[in-house]
Amino acid sequence: MMRRFFRSRGVRKLVRDRLAMVALGVISIYLALFFMMWCGFLVEKEETFERVGANTEVGFFEEPTIEQRLLYLEFYLDNLYSAADSRTPEASLAAIDLYGRLPTLTDPDAVIERIDPLWEVYDELVELYEDDAFSDDPESLPRLEELEAEAATLYTEPEGLMGRLALALGTDRQGRSIFLRALYSIKIAVQIGLVCALISVAIGTILGGAAAFFGGVVDHVIVWLYSTFSAIPYIVLLMVLAAMFLGSAFEGTLVPVYTAFCMTFWIAPCRVIRGEVMKLRELEYVQAATAVGFGRGRILLKHIIPNTTHLMFINFSLLFIGAIKAEVILSFLNLGVKNEPSWGVMIKQATQEVISGFFWQIGAATVFMFVLVLAFNVLSDALQDAFDPKHV
Amino acid sequence: MWTYILRRLLYSIPVYLGIVLLLMACLRVNDPVAGFLGKGASEEAYQAKKESMGLDRPFVVQYFDFLRQLVTFEFIKVPDEEVTASEDGGAAVLRSRGIESWSQEGRTVGQILRESIIPSISITVPALCFTLLISIVIALLSAYYRGRLPDKLMMVSAVLGMSISFLVYIIFGQYWAAYLLNQKLELEFFAVQGYEPGAANWAHYCLLPVLISTIVAMGYDTRFYRAVMVEESGRDYIITARAKGSTKRKIMFVHMLKNAMIPIITRVMSTLPFLVMGSILLEMYFNIPGMGRALLDSIFSNDFPVTQMLVAVFAGIFLVSVILTDVFYALVDPRVRLS
Amino acid sequence: MSKAAFEAGASSVDLTIEDPLLEVRDLKKYFPIRKGVFARHVGDVKAVDGISFRVRRNETLSLVGESGCGKTTAGRTLLRLLAPTGGSALYRPIPNGPQVDLFELSNAKMRGFRSDLQIIFQDPFASLNPRMPVSMIIGEALRVHGLARGAELEDRVSQLLERVGLRAEARNRFPHEFSGGQRQRIGIARALALNPRFIVCDEAVSALDVSIQAQIINLLKDLQEEFNLSFLFIAHDLSVVKYLSDRIAVMYLGRIVETGTTQDIFERAAHPYTQALLSAVPRPDPTLAKDRIVLQGDVPSPMNPPSGCHFRTRCPLAEDRCAETYPDYVRLSATHSAACHLIQPET
């Protein structure tokens, strides 16, 4: 069947569209990342909740302000100091792991000895800063840099690509790696997109095809069904359906999200496929199939539905986008993804940060999402141009 | 013609019944009373609440009673006090109840509806107007310069714009326009949040949400209108007009726009119900007490009667507007009438 | 219609035919008109309003008429691709054997007979499933009816393709890779696959270029001889029909107005409509006088046919009585009859 598909005119037209091929490439990259994460590579869920650095660290191309640098310093120093100073110093010190950055000194006393003088320098610099005298004193900046260099020697260098990229996009207000969270969100987004788009298209095709082909009561029932569902505004429907699960056993999993999306998204493909099948039903090769003596079920499955596959693909890509965007909104309203990071969750958490001028979390989530959604938009446009020239 | 309208109306009845059924079923999956009162409620309080709403009755009874409330427009009613002189002297009696909200003491759905409709409309209607104007202009320009740089630029911007979440526009919009701008100009041009009625206050409170809404919708609308224009421009009558010697501009504005109006207006009409409902997200973010926010609040505060009624009302408005759209389309396109 | 009346000449049927392969009696196909709020049934479009004919074994009966006269509907209703509103279709597969009314059969039983009764469509583009390769278009029928499988199936498909004038390699190609004429050949191969006895050719050559038409018609004629086929050849162009037909039935607005052998029709056309159709056939002889009969007006709507003779509104010879009653069939010879008030029987 695949061979037949690839030979068709539409596919050849699609392949010639270079932009579409680039989009397909981008999507494949995202899919590859998804698979790797699904199999446990790259980053796992727990790791996205680990602290990797100070709070709200900036990403790789932004220059942190003096105040921020002082705050970071405080964190890095205090992290080790309070561990060494605690009631179980050795254990606490050994437990410190900033995603591959381990303390270089394992002996608590040595740690305290190293950091004590650093605290003095730190306090002086802070005092200078608070008195607004920091910029006046030419010595302050070099001293700060020296302090930072010292602090850096207290931690080992992270190994591996992930370790080094962990701080590339900064950290959120709880010190978690934005890069890792944004990356993991790909897994969630692709998962939701695939599941919901596939199921919605499947349901929509079956119902739409049956409605158009068998007509009569079946058609009336299915049209009534989708008229009913589509009369409730889509956000409201999503919310009501997701809210249904609050307090139930499924809360916290993705089941409410899947249910809400599938029950909302099946309508569009159903309408489209129904319209197409109604058109195809009248075509002569369908009549020929009847004349040859095929049963109706066989005609529907083998002759009509395969001629709607182009519409299924188009709808699939449109619904995929819809699912990702709707997930953002649902998560923002606390009805979507709960126990793991997703772009919606990140954006929700970022709203507070934006006010203080910190854009890394929202930026990362937006950019990662933007690339995927854009690629799918381009692809679905190209699909429509290639297969369904009369589209809007 | 009238038979068509009548038939549409008749057909909508089972659809609406289905909606109400679906709605009521969904909302009762989680016990609404338990959700509202929380876990620590006493047995008597639980029972009392349940009875006050009639939730102890069988579902079928509740279903028909709810329909009755809808048909008699009970959701519009506002608590009406009537002072009657009694033996003790001066006791207020509530005459008509309406449907009381659980979480907002003493307020009914009617009150909520009446109060929230204006804020919603003051955002959605101007947004619609702006979007319509700007999108059509851009679409016309795109069709005019079809295939050349301006067209490509506009369409690329549209696709780019469509790929960013609505929320991100809201967040950034609020940050830049309201927050930063206020700092730079040292005055409160755009309100960061909130709402006050009155035309004078409109620009301050509503203009920003309107602008954000417009920018987001423009991406989709422009592409749609452009496609409509492009399809029109390929039609034979346009070629005839050119052959006759009309200028390109005249063709565009006189011929094409007129015929493209039908799908455009149809589409605009299909967005009518959303005008009333307001954008939930905008209202939530900018703290505007509109219908969408009312619905959101009711869901999050487990305010069962309000949620149930608001969604039913929204759905009703939606159905009516669908019928209106179909009727309009039938008026304009004679082929539909004859079917 | 009773058998007696049928035989007595109250119909258009050729009486010389005994033991027909297929006998159609009073075939009706109405499409309901619904008006009003509740879509009440207020009337009917009488697409086919009671036609009768017989088809012999190994013969071609052509059904001719303008667009909209109901001939395509008749062909499809005959095969139960549309649900018949009335009448019967008596099929007698074995010579002088028992006959069965196709319209009385259940769906399941009808499927058993479908391999005998096939159809070739007009539109070479819409009649083949664009997603299926030719081998499947032709072969699926064989597989489903259990007639062949595997290598045997492949052979049979190749055989059929070669018989209709295509190369066996065409098997693996898709419809869009062929020209219109080639696609019609594929359609013919598909119709032949189940070894039918009777094929409805629904304007099978109308959509083709004239030169290709001739090829296809020749092919059909050869196939008819080789496989002992009967055709119901539906067309709107009399000139196309002349070479292939044994007998011709002319339809107008859902009814047969004249029927006879090819010679009867071309040399002795009796009904004014047939005469008008004939006069429109271009003849490559400049010496012949141009006596074209041009019909006035448009074809009336089948929803509301004229009273009396349906043709009277356009007939150049119409009289008053033509508006009053529908004309009976006048039997001009054993093979030739026409429904017109103005004809005198020859014998």
C-alpha cells in the first residue's frame, strides 16, 4: 500500500516543495528526540525536577547583572557551606549533585576552611553594591571575578553533552534547568499530539465515512452527535471535560488531556471525511464495485476510505498543532499536564518571572514550540497544496 | 424560504437537547456537592445542599426541570426583594429567585450574566471590527500583489504569527505594552489589569486586550480571506472584466470584493457567539469581569449551578447564531434554498 | 402489465424474439420530490416511466436518446445499481431454461448473479479507482468471487489486458498513467473478468475522441463474437450506434418511443423524434440535400412532462389529439413499433 501511495501525483508534488521537505526534516528531528526520550535517553522526568544551579540563572548569551551575579555566588557558596555545616556533614556534602557538578572537596572541614574567607569578600562586595558604590570602586569588578573563579573551583566540570547544556538556557525560580525542561516538554508535546491526532482522525474517519456511506439513520445520528459537540465553544468543552477528572484516580496523569482532546477534535475530520465520502460515493468506480458484486462494507473499506487518506494526513497535521496549542492553554489553566514539565506548564510558571524581566523560561518554551508548530503549519499547507487544491 | 428556516429550527431542537444532556452528564461525573463543600462537610450540610439544588432527584427529573428553567428564561432573573409589611413590621421577601450561585452569596446567574456581558462585548466587538478591517485590507493587497514580494511577506508573517501561542502574545503584550511602556512614558497608558465601565475608560482598560486579540486572529483570517480572493480572481468574470479593459484596482474593489463578501460575511457570522462569550484567556489574564471569566471562576470554585447554566446559555446562543448564519447563506445563495 | 397485453403488442417489444437472455417489463425508476418543512413526498421525477424490451443472446440492443431522457438511469436500474421503483427484469441464463426476476432477489442472491451482468461506464476518469493498480482493479473481482488466486490470477489479468489491446505490463500501473481510450479498455477488461453474459455499455465511447471511438467499438464487436456477449449499448449519438447494434430503441423523457432493427430505424424511422435524430447525423455526401429537422424548444422537465404525448411540445407534426392521450404503440412490423398518433401501421 505504501508503494502505491508514494507513486501518486500528490506525493511527487509534495516532494518537490523544498520548504515542505525542510519542515518534514525538522519534524523528524523532533520525532527522533521524542523517541530517544521515550526510551529513556537524553533526559528523564525526574531529572527535570532536579536543581542544577542557582535560581533564575540567565542563559548563554545574556550577561547577568551584578546583582544577579552576587545572588548566584551566594547560592553556590551557601550550597556547599550549609551542607558542610549541617548535622550530617559528610552525607550532605556527598549528596550534592548539580547535574554532574559535584563538590571538588569531600571533607567538610576543608570546605568550611575554603569558603570562610570567600564569605568575607562576598559580604564586602554586597555592602558595596547596596551602598550603590559598586561601580565607583575600580577594584570591585576584578574582585568579583576573582571570587567567581574561586567559587568555580569548588565544583567539578560536568561530563557529557547534557551536563554541559544543562545551564545553556538558564534556570527557573527553583533552579531547574530550563533547557532540560524544554527538551522534555518535546516528549510530552509529541506524545499528546500523536495520541490525540491519531485517535481523533481515526474516530472522525470511521464515523464520517459510515455516516456518508450508509446514510439514513446512521447519518442523522452522527450529524446530530457532532452538531451537539461543536455547539459548545471549544475551550469550554475542553475545560469541562478536563474538569470532569478532577479528584478522580486519573488526575495527574495525561488521561484527562487525552480524553478532552479526542472528544473535541474528532469533529473536524468527521465533517471533512463525511463530505468527501458523500462525493466519492457517487463516483462511478464505486458503482462498478457494486456491479462486480462487492459487499458494502468492503467497498467502504477498500475503495472509498483509501481515497480519503490525503485528507486524513492533512487533518492529522492540523490536529497535531491544535493539540499542542490547546495543551498550552489547558496547562495554563491548571487543567492539563500536572506532574511533569510541558510548554504550557513552563509558560504558566514563567508569567511571574516575566514581570521581573526574566525571559528565559518563556522564551525557551516558546521557541521550542514555535519551531515545531511552524514546521507543521508549513507541512500542512504543503499537503493541502499538493493533495487538496481547493482548500482554504 | 420560511420552510428552510423552520426546518433548521426544528432540527436544532434535538441537537440542543443533546447538548444539555451531555453537559449535565459531564458535570455530574464528579459529585458537585462534594466538590463544593469539600471533604470535611457534615452529613446534614451535604444533604441540605443536595436538596436545595434538587440533586437528590433522579437524573431524568433533573433533566426536564433544567430544560424548563431554560425555556422559561429563569436564568435571567435577578433576586427581587419586595418589602411587605408583616406583623413584626418590615420584613423583606424575595419574590423571584432566579438561579442562585453557590460561591457568590446571594447572587444569581441572571445578575452575573447581566453584569458580565458588557465587559465581554467591549473587547470582542472592537476586536472583531479591527480584525475584519485589517485582514480584508491585507488580503486585498495580497491578492493584488499575488506571488510577488508583498504577498509573500504578508503570508509568511501570517504563518509565523500563527505558530506562537495565544498565551505568549498575552504575556508579552502585557509586559511590553503595559508595563514597560508605562515605565518609559511614566504614565499609565494601558492598564495592566482590571476594568471599569464607561467610554472614557475604554482605551485604558480594553484597548490592549483588543489589540492582542486582533493580532492573534489576523493570522488565520488573513489567510482565509486571501484564499477567498484568490479563488475569486481566478473566475471567468474577472478575466472578462480585464478583457473589457477595467483597471485592476476597479476590478478588485468592485467585482471581487462584492463576491468575496459572501464567504467573508458567513465566516464572520460564525464567530458571533464568541463575541458574547468573550475570550476566556484575555479576561482571565487582564482581570476583566466578563462572561468568560465568570465561567472560569465558576468552574474553579465548583459553582455548579452557575457553570451548568452558563454553558447551556452559551450553547444556546451558539446554536441560534449557526441558524442565523445558515439563513443568511440561504438568502444569499439561491442554490441552498432550493435543496 | 399482463403477459397477454404485453404480447399483444401493447408494448414496444420485438415480438420475434423468443427465449431472450434478458426481458425487461415496464421498468420504472422514480426519484421522489420532497417539499415543505417535513420533506413530504409531493411528487416524482419520472426518470424512467415504464420501458420494456428484450435482449437476445449475442445481440446488441442500443438505447438512444438525448441527455436527460433516462437511458443511463435505465441501464443502472436494470443492474440494480439504483433501486427500481417498479417493473421486472427477467433473466434467463440458460437457453430455454428457467428465468429469474432480478428485482425480486435479495441482496445476497443478487450478488450471485452479478458476475453475469456487468457494466462499462462513460467517464474513463471516474470509473477507475485512482488508488488501485490495474491488476487490482481487474483482479479483485476474480479474487472475491473465488474464481482465481495467486499466479492464476496474474495470468488471467494479463490475458484480459492483452485481449482488450493493452500490454500485460500495464498490470502494475495506475489509472492516471493511461489515456482515456486505454482506460476504457481497462474498464472493458474489468467487465470481462467475470465472464459475463450481458454488459451494459453506459455511453462507453461518448467521452472519447472520434478515432478512438471507432477502435473501442471494433473491440466490443470482436469481444461480442468471441465471448458470446449481449450488450445494452446506451448512447446519444445515432451514428456511433449504427455499426454495433442489431436493434435500436429510442427513448424520450423516460419512455421508449420507437424500437426496431438497425435497418428499421435507419431506413424507415417512423417516429418524428427518431427522424429528427437521424437528420442530425452528419453524412459525408455533399450531394444529399440538407433536410435537417430542427426541433424547437427545450426538453421538458421530467418532473412535469407534457400531457398526452411527451414529445408534442417539440414535434413539428403535433396535432390536438397529441395533447390529449398518450399514443399506443403502433406495430409497423414484427420487429418495428413506434408510439405516435400519426403513424399508420404498414401491415
